Amino acid sequence: MRTVFINIRELLQVRPQGQKSVAGDAMKTLPKINNAFLIVQNDCISDFGSMTNFRAQNGDEIIDATDRLILPCWCDSHSHVVYAGNRSQEFVDRINGLSYEEIAKRGGGILNSAKTLQNTSEDDLFEQSIDRIEKLIRLGTGALEIKSGYGLTTDAELKMLRVIRSIKHHSELKIKSTFLGAHAVPEQYKTNKVAYVDLIINEMLPKISQENLTDFIDVFCEKGYFDLVDTKRILTAAKNYNLKSKIHVNQFNTFGGVKLAVDFNALTVDHLEQLEDKDIVALKNSETMPVALPGCSFFLGIPYTPARELINAGLPLALASDYNPGSSPSGNMNFVVSLACIKMNMTPEEAINAASINGAYAMGISEQYGSITRGKKANLILTKKMRSYNQIPYEFGNNPVHNVMLNGQFIE
Ligand code: NIG
Ligand code: FE
């Protein structure tokens, strides 16, 4: 049977097969069809076009989308949504004057989340995480990358990655997993960071790949966390397991991490709140996608990634939530798109491109997700009634989603 949307006010992000991302000036265009139809068969988009060319068939299930828009679900390529408890006390500590870095130095931050997670059962961790994910689906997220990195022991990292695997099986969302053992240096390795990197390379990575628990590798390449030497060692080891990398870099300091990531042909470099000209030079002529995380800038009050510099240099850009308990305790991609427009001077077209097709590229799934294309998965947002897609970022804090279809089925 066919599910057919008719009278769609705007069918957005219509792309030809084979297009994997969009860069530079081309990001200013969001290809669309006004007054459109869209046909879903099984779990895929089978056809679409202008209403003037629509012919109904016997047995069609018709959905009238008058005054509504349809766009592909958000592809959120950077999250830490599997975590235990929360860090709302640190939020209050920051209001009272402590910085994120000061809190981390006192043993708070990532180490605080790791302690809580180590004491949480796998089942409980799954329940806490799936609850967050169900809320994300209602906000229009259709594909999500999830990182480990709050375990920081072999057992706890494996626990996190198994929970991510369970989510993959349990949820209708498209999930990609990333091993981020190098998220922080555990207390007991404080004076011997090299030994912790050894543990990652010699114990964690082999076990994780034996159980086939990760799609990507990540490192928090930052002062006080992991430096260029550590990052290079981990990326070199990951090559043996054919793991592509997605690197946290340039959040607070710049010291050559972007160039290193590009040299390793990283899939993405994420954060980039600090950016130097030489980072832009490194990214040019690479296949590495820069990823901005404006929710983190908003929540921590740090600079926003200079999107204009990147896009004006002809580069692509993806937007992601960074959903995590410390620097971005929200995974609302509608708000991320608003922030990109309001705080990073991205146009609505650029922001929607960055959160859909470029987000899909940043998870290595743009052949199947991220645009309205024949044969791609029917992961669709049907919006509330509105006149134009400009209202999605404009009405910040609102949920523009009326209903969500994942793999050709409306969510309950
Ligand atoms: O992407 N920067 C490193 N990791 C996370 C924050 C983790 C935390 O504070 O728990 C981020 O912002
Ligand atoms: Fe992150």
C-alpha cells in the first residue's frame, strides 16, 4: 500500500540521488516544491512532485497536508545522549561563578558523569537514555549519533556501547555509535595519562571491535584532556580497525587538531568555537565535514562557531546538538537550527541544510537519509500549520513538528 501526502504547502530539501552534502554558496539554496505530493512505499520515499502531476491509485492512504510543510527528519550527528543522572548542580555552580573548566578541575564535569554511570546498571542506563530518545523523535530527529565516553573504564565503556547497540535494535531511529574512551583522563591516571591511552589502544579498542560495538572513533583533543600526541596515537590505532574518526577539537583552544584530523581523513571535526585561518586552509580540499554545536555555546556562554567564515570559504557545515549532561543538556534540533540563524548568522536555508543533508554526511549515512530523494528512507517531519520554513528558526523554542514518520510509519 502507498501512503500519499497531498497538498503539501512546501516539500523541502528535494535532492537528486547521489548528492551527499552541500557546501559554500550552494548552502544558501534549499530546493523545494510548492503544492506538492509525496508517496511513501514500504519504508522509502518512492515518488514526489507537483500536485498538478499527481494521480491517485486505488488503495492509497491519503494524508492531506494542506498548510503544512514536509522536510526530512533532522540528522543529529553528535550526541552523548547515553548518560546517567544529570549535572544540574554544576549548572547552578556555574551560575554562581565557577567556569566549566574550573568545575572539571575539581573532579566534576565528565569525571562526575563517569562516576554516576559506573554505578548505574546497564538496564537503568538504557531506560534513562531511551526516555530521552523518545522525546527527541517527537522533536523531529530521525537519525542520531551517540558517543560513549562516560565510562572511562573498559567495563563501563563496553556497558555504554552495549546500551547504544540496544538502542539501535529497539528504536526506529537510525543510530550510529562512536567510541570516545578518550573523553577525559580518569583520576587514577592523572599522573600517567600515557597509561590510560595505552589502555584505550591495547584493551578497549580490541574488545570493542571484537564485539563490533562502534562505527566511529572520537577523541576530546583539548588542553587538559588529550593532546596531539595522544590523538595521533589513538587515530593510528583505530586505522587497524578501519574506524573513521569524528574529533572534538578547538572547543577552548587551537593547537593543530584540525590539521591532524584532516591528515587522518576524519569524517568530521566538531566544535570549532575557536578557529584559525590555518584550520580553514586544512579543511579545504578535504572530505572532512566541520560540525558546529551551538547548543553548547548557548549553554556554556562560550563563542559560537564562526559559520560565516567556514561557509564563505566554500566549506560545508553541519549542525548537531551535542546533547550531553555538562555542556548541552538538550537535543532539540529545532532550537539548534534557531540558534544557528540567530547567533551564527546562518540563513534558514543554510541551517536546514546543515541539520539535514550535511548532518547525514557527518554520520556517513547520506546515501539513505537527509533529503527528499527517491529511494531514501521515509524519515519525515510533517510540520504544524505554517506559511514558510522561515518560521522554523524564527519561532525559537517552539516545536514546529506536527507528526513524524520513521521508516514509513507514523510514530505513536
Ligand atoms: O562535546 N567537550 C567534550 N565533551 C562534551 C561535554 C561533556 C561533558 O561536559 O559532559 C562536549 O561538549
Ligand atoms: Fe560532544
